[in-house]
Amino acid sequence: MNLPRTRTLRPSLRRRLLLALLVPVGVLLLLDALLTYGVALTYANRVHDRDLSDDALTLATMLGNDKLDGELSPQARFLLEYDPDGHSYFAVSSARHGLLASNGQLSPPAQLPAIGARPILYDAQLAKRALRAATVRIAMRSDPGDSLVVTVAETLRDRHRQAREILLLASVTQTLLIACVLSLVWFGVGRGLRVLDPLTARLAARTNELTPIDGPDVPLEIRPLTRTIDALFGRLRSMLALHDRFIADAAHQLRTPLAGLSLHVERAMADPQPETMADTLAHIRRLVQRVARTSAQLLALTRAQAPPPEAGERSLLDLGQFIPGAVAERVHEAIRAGIDLGYEGSGRPLFVLGDAASLQDLLDNLIDNAVRYAGRGSTVTVRLSARADGGANLSVEDNGPGVPPDALPRLSERFFRAANHNEEGSGLGLAIVQRIAERHHAEVTYRLVEPHGLCVEVRFPASSETTVGPA
Ligand SMILES: Nc1ncnc2c1ncn2[C@@H]1O[C@H](COP(=O)(O)OP(=O)(O)O)[C@@H](O)[C@H]1O
Ligand SMILES: [Mg+2]
């Protein structure tokens, strides 16, 4: 059955860079457009203002030469009223005759200019339309006692149109420029990443080498990455070394009983005496049990070292219920071995975040050790108590011979076995306990108890901060 493939978009430096640039560049473009429009409008205003005052002056000079008898000549009227677009306005008045002509109620400037002075420019309004006006006052040639005030005005339409044209032109060129810059970024990233080629080539030439990859050809910006990879390689190297040692140790541990087995079998085959056969078979059974036990412990240690379970597979486990249950399962076996196995706990729930199967392994190893090493007639007590910080303490204590004090710090080492007993074993049980405890962020401590015996304590952190950690 073909499942539909979901395509996930890989992160891309180019896309990220372009997206990061696009928004600020867009905002800048907008600000720039506003600025350009403002500058263009100022420029257009200046040019139009100059034209307007020139018009006012020219008109006034022309009318001042006419002989006015309270009325304008037809030629002057024609000139004034010539306005093909309907955007120009005028008003002419004389001191003696009042308003002579106008094509709209133009408001006068706040203060009339002096006779013969430069035209005054001001903002005016006509029927809610914003206008720009220029007013000039000149003396009449034909009547020196009279003066003529000429005002011309225009709407702001042309000024805004010119500013818009300039803005459009500028926007087109700026958009092209930005498109060029963004494509340079696009290709630049590709070119820039070529500095990684030597590193890639060096890595491609490796087969299974785990030496550091950092070198003089690694770009500055990539160094945090290569350092992290080198740290990872370092951890892998020590893990591989650990594995190599482990395989060698395991082979050694299995070789001894297997060699013994082969020896007993050969001896029995060479001299098949019925009277010694039972003895030989007992030896063989003991060795087979030892091999089986060592391989089971090796498997358990491998399990304890495997990556921790996914977050979803972990659950809150009530040790207050789980531990007495697990102890009860071992009681019959303990009675057969002549051991008084007991449990002490408050009976209250005590939660840790963890995995029941591995905690069962942990407890089994501790009870197994206590029962075997303490010996017939001893007492083994499993205790569970809550700590003030919300964590839990689990301990397994016996009143057996304990271990020599100098062996205490080495008990969690793989294959370590104290020399004060003749019990069979692999030396892996407490290494398994240690790994399982680490996965639960718990701490294992060993102490000798008075007058004799060993107590192993596992301190679990409070469940809110308990997670199953990396292997
Ligand atoms: N309860 C105990 N009393 C005395 N010695 C112990 C006890 N538990 C562990 N030991 C010592 O620690 C060693 C390591 O234990 P372990 O890692 O479980 O391996 P194994 O039990 O296979 O020898 C044992 O060989 C034994 O010498
Ligand atoms: Mg053991």
C-alpha cells in the first residue's frame, strides 16, 4: 500500500534571509515614498509660487498702464478670463473704484502689500477648494492718486500632480533597485556557502574516523556547529571505547565457564564412568547456570543502557504500591533460602516518573544480592520513605557479612566482585542498578551497617522534576 507522502519544507538560509529583509525593506520603501512625495511637493510649490507671483506682477503692470474709468478694457478682461482648465482665479480692484473684475470671491491677504513691493503669496479658500494666491499693488500710471490691487490664484491640482509624477518615477527605480539587492542576497548566500566546500570534502573523505573536524578552513560562523559536532564525536569515541571494553570483558566472562564446560564434557566422554557421571553433570549444570545468568545480566545491562523511553511511554508510578507488591513476589523464594524478607513503608502513595519494568529489574537485583550474600538465617529489609523535598528513598538492607570498606566505592563498576565470598555471580547486577537509577535521575549510595551488613539506598527526586534521562 502506498501511503501519501507528506512533504516538509526544509529550513533555508536564503528564504530566512529574504523574509527577514522583506519586511524592513518594505517599511523603508514606504517611508521613502512619503519623504519623496514631501520633497517633490515642496519643489513643485516653489516653482508654482514663483510663476504665480510673476503672473500677478505681469498682469498688474499691464493693467496699470491702461486708463481705467471704473472699468477694465475688453482686451484686459479677455486676458484675465482666459482659463481653459477652470483652475485659475483673479480679482482686480482699485482704491478709487473698488472691485473692477473677479471670477470668484477671493479672500484678500491678511495685509495688503505696499505699492510697488514684491507680490504677497498666501493660502486661500474658495468654495472649500484650497487655493494658492498672489497679490500685488501698483500705482496707476494714468491716475497717480489711485492704486491697483491684483490677486491671482490657482488650485493645488497641478502641484500635486507633479509631485505624484516624481513619486511614481522614484518608486519604479527604487523597487528595481531593491529587487536587484534581494537577488544579490539570493545568489550571495549560495556563493557564501561555498566556503563550506573544503570542510564538506574533508568529511566526505572520512570513512569511520571520529577525530575532531574543526580546522583552519572552518568559517568563523560555523565554528559553534563544528565544536558541537566535535563534542558529540568525543562522546561517541568514549562510548565506542566503553563498548569495546565491554565486549572484551563479556567475552572473557563467558570464556571461562565455557572452557570449564568443554573440559568436563571431554573428560566425561574420554572416561565414561557411571560413578563419576553424576558429579560431572552437577558441574556442567552449575557452569551452564553461570553462563545463562551472565548472558541474562548482559542483556539486562544492555537494556538499561538503551535510549530512554519516549515521553509518552513514561508514567507516574506509585512506589508506595509498586514496591511492596514486588517484595511480596520474592517472599517464598526468600523463605526457601532461609531469609526473613520484610517491607517497611508508610503505606502512603509516593509517585515517581518512570518505567515499571526497569524499576522491577532494579529491585530484583538488590533483593537478589541481599538474599544470596547475607546467607541463610539473615534478615533483609526493604524500606520506602518520603523525603521532605518530595522525593522518595528506597533502601535494601541486610545483616549479612557486607563488603570490605575499600570495595564500597567500586560496587557499581561492571564485573566488580568483592573477594569476601564464594557466591557465583557476574559482577553486573549493581552496574545495572546504577544505570536504571541514572535513567530516573536517582542516586545510589552504599553503606555498611553495624554490627555487620550492607545497605543500598536509591534516592529518587520529587516527581515534578523526575524525567527519564538519556542513556
Ligand atoms: N548485599 C550484599 N552483601 C555483601 N556483598 C554484596 C552485596 N551486594 C553486592 N555485594 C558485592 O558486590 C558485588 C557486585 O554485585 P553485583 O554487581 O550484583 O554482581 P554479582 O552479584 O553478580 O556478583 C558482589 O559480587 C558482592 O561481592
Ligand atoms: Mg548481583
